[in-house]
Amino acid sequence: MNFIVKNAYIHDGSGSKPYNGAVVVNEGVINFCGTELPAGVNFDIEIDAEGRILAPGFIDAHGHSDISILAAPEAIGKVSQGITTEISGNCGLAPFPVNDLNREHLQELYRRYDVSIDWSDLRGYLHEVRRRKPAINVIPLAGHNTLRAAVCGYNEHKLSISELHQAQKLLDQCFRQGAAGFSSGLLYVPGVFSDAREITALLDVVAAHHKPYTTHLRSEGKAVLESLEETFSAALVAGLERVHISHLKVSGSENWHKMSEVFYKLAHARSMGLKVTADRYPYTESMTQLSVILPEPYNKLDDVSLEKLMLNEAEFPKIKAALKTLSRERWQTSRLVSTAASGYSRYQGMTFAAISEQTLLHPSDICADILRADAAGSMGAFQGMDPENMHKILMKPYVACGTDETARPQGYELGRSHPRGFGSFPEYIKLLLQAGLPMQQVIRRVTALPAEIFGLQQRGLVKSGFIADLVLFSPDLLESRATFAAPHNLSRGIDIVWKSGKITWQQGDL
């Protein structure tokens, strides 16, 4: 489709001064952008922006749509907030490489989406993505946890020399097939079992391919400083160029004071030659598998193994007893977001303390019942971040926006999102504007910055010759309407979204 968007207030993504002008798109590529349209430029459709902002499509620097995009390729939660590209495969969890050691686990983990995982590598996975023609560009990272499981499964295990070489070969294959970087999630099984030797050896491969390393730190709370040291030490030994910290935060009120030292360590790493960046969602409640609430020794089990253990009549009471040791405050600040456990869907969006008041059951018993029925699919949100720290993080020039969420339809048939799944970008833009950052700089943070971090070619700018991933929005109307009670409420203010020149979202009469 060839078209022109005229009378637009163009923010080109570079951070430079915006201008009133027009953009012409020809066969999915920007053919012209500027103030005066030259003679001989052809187009079939004319769109009057009426002074609205035209910007590059927003880039989600941290998403998890790896399998959900196959089940819901329309990606309403993403496109309705202006997203055209997602960096997926984060926190060490990617849908490749797949073999007999991890296929059953991944199939169970993603059972909600009813997608058959019958590929073996990134090339096969991308074939499945393209076949479904998704509304967003999916740019996968290779994930450490999936990679490790393809070598030795999910049990606690130190990689042998031969296993380490096998992991390196698999990672090299991922990069040769198009992986945009390498992610780790050292809080999760089996990444939690890795040591410095293993991580450094894998980062040698990352460095050889000049790709970024993104990491969900081993700890974002008590040991956050030590976890940063671990990350930067391995990166420097491997000669890495780029390190990206996933959902940068300090969790737990007793740790909030460490934020200044976190910023110092990031600055110090940059002074040592590392290009350090980060992403963050504009909320103070995190969301992940509900099972992370479990204390030792159950926190070392993957969710599929945990479900099997909970069906053991001798072990289930022990797990319930372990949950009962958690403090009252823990249940007041932990929220059930999504579950397929029978009888509990009505309580989604509520804290466990609130569910307890309604059911007259102890929160630990509620949590145990849910995990027994659906450990792999149940998601929880956890309060523990300081709003002031969040604003400081968001204002850093090296921090991009990420949803940390999967692509979902507006209905709840594929589970419920954290509000960030439908509202991160409008909320992020609003908070930065309220803090005094000029719109052109805000737009750069959600477009050109993540494109630079992940080496995306011909994306992130409104520029002749670039792919026509674009968003037209009304800044005065832009707002998130998603809440924990109604997390799939659509954002306001996003008028039209184009991916490669094709409309993927339209709201209003333009």
C-alpha cells in the first residue's frame, strides 16, 4: 500500500527537534519524510494527521510473547499501545533450541496457548512465527535457561567441559540463525545452578558475535549489588561490548537505599568500557510465576517438577507447611494475577490476604492449592519497589521501556496480563513528560534507543529508506486505562499503528 500522512507533527526518533510535515510510504518503506513534498511522489491513499504526532513504531525492549504470538498473532495488548516490535526471549526463557531434554517441559509450561512445539532451532521457530503473520515484529534473544536445559535438563548440575562446549555450539548456532542477543534469568531454574565459569564461557560466544547480553539478575533485592558485580565481571573477562540489565530495580523496602550504589556500579562498568543499558516498566509491582514465592528447598524446582511433586500425598503437606512460614506482610503484598486452577479465577487481581478474607482460608493453603493445580501457568504480582526509585530509573538516558509481558488478545482466553501488558508505553511516556523530559527525548527512549541497543536495522527512526513501522497518536489523549482489576482495558490516544506500511491498529475516524 502506498500512502501519505500529511499535516503530521513528526518526531523522527532521533531526539532532534520535531517538525510539521508529511511522510510517504511506498511498499512498506518510507519513501519521503520532510516539510515540502517534491514533485512526482506517488501515493494511493491520503491520511490527514490533523497535527497529531507521527513517530516510529514503539519498540518493546523486554517482552515474553515467544509462544503467545503464535496463539494470538493480532497482539492487541501490544499494538493498542503503539508497539510494532518486541524483543522476546528474555530472562533466559526462549523457545529454542528444543530437543528431548526440554521439549516436554516447554510444552507443559506453555500449555495454555495450545501450540505444538515441534521445531528444534531458531530457524524452525521463526518459520512458525512468519507463517502466522503477526501484527508485531518478533526479535528473539537466545535464552540461557532453555539452552542449558537442552544440554543437561532442569536438574541441579554443574556443566562438564564437554557439556559447556555443547552449550557454546548451540549458542553459536542461535546467533548464526539470527538471534539478536543472549539473555539469562539467573533467578530461575536451571539458570540458578550456573556458575561464573559457565556464564563467562557463554559470553565468549556472545562477544565473538558482537551481540548484547541481557540479564535478569540473580538477585534484585538483598544481593543486587553482588549480582551486578557478577554480571560485569563475567562480561569484562569475556571482552563483551554490551550489557543490558532487564527490568532494572531494587526490590524490598529494606534494600531501597541501595539504588544510589546500583547507579554507581552501572557508571563504573561504563567507565571500564562496557556499554551498559537497561529497561524498565513504569509500575512498582513485578509479575512472574507464582511459584517464586516458595521458600527453600522448593525454590530450586522448575514449575513442571513442582506440579509433579505437589501431587505426591506425602510431599504436599510439607510444601503447605513451608508456605505457612511466610510472613503476613508477604501475603498482603502478593497478588494472584492469573491461574487456571479451578475455583480461583474469580479472585484474579486480588492479594492473597484479600482472597483469604473472602474464602476464610489461610493464604498459604490458597497458594498451595493453586500451585498444585497450575504451578506452570499461575502468575503472581509482588509489591516491593519504591516509586521514587522507579522515577529515578525511568529518567536515566540509557533506560528503555519494556512491558515484561506477552502479547494477548483483549479477552482473557489466554490468561490475564499485568496492567503493563496493555499500558506500559502510555504510562511511561506520561511519567517522563510529567518529569520535564521533552517529548522528542521521550520518543527516542521508546524507538531509536532500543533499536540501537539490539542492533535493529532500518527501524527506530522516521527516515527515508527505513521500514515503515509508524505510530500516529494524540498526545493530549494518551493514557493507560489498564488496572489489576481490569488489566486488558485498552489505552487511549493511539490512533493508527503501521507495521511495514500495513495498518495493525486503528482507533477513531482517521
